[in-house]
Amino acid sequence: MPEKKNVIWATGRRKSAIARVRLIPGAGSISINARSLEDYFPRDTSRMRIMEPFEITETGGQFDLIVSVEGGGISAQADAVRHGISRALVSSSETLRPALRKAGMLTRDPREVERKKYGKHKARKRPQYSKR
């Protein structure tokens, strides 16, 4: 088990997905909910979005990741993990902040699902108009 002082914790969010990320100096292994990255996110696009912060900061293979993610869908979970990784990288080294900020990795996407209103089918869809 790694020493406590070398472990960096960060939280990432997107829609209703929350990812708790542990960044540990290591060889680059990634564990998400006790499963491998390829097993948990079978889509290439999801895996690519998760690895973006490492590619931008050129820190691939320097850290091990242990991620716990819950809520939301597959895409929202991938973006939440990406947000958490970006925050953890900034905590590890403040010099990485400008590159991640420029790429938009540190900004939490504020878009949420709009609630359904009464008298409507969905949030905004109105009932069909009937002339007679």
C-alpha cells in the first residue's frame, strides 16, 4: 500500500455522475470500480476522454489511478473521471494548471437535466394541439 502522503484525492463531476479519484505515483495502471479501464469503459471514445489530461500534460505512465465512480451514464461517468484526474494532476503540480485550463479540463460542465413540468409531456414538449 502506498504511503498516505503520496496519495492525491480529487473529485470530478458531470451531470449526476461523481468520480472519486486517487492519484498515486506509479507505473500507469488504472483501476475503475475494481475493474480495468478497458473492462469498465469498452468504448474507445470514453477511454480517449479519460486519457486526455495525461496527454495534454505529458504525464502518461507516471501515476497509478484508483477511481470510484457512481451515478449518471457511461459518457457522464467518463467525463467525471476526466474532471477528477485533471483536478488531481493540478494538486500534484501547480505548473500543469495553465495547460489544463486552456484545454477546458478544469471547468465543471454545469449542464443538468431540466425537470419535467406539469401539463407537458416532457420538460418542454407540449401536448398536441387539437383544433376541434
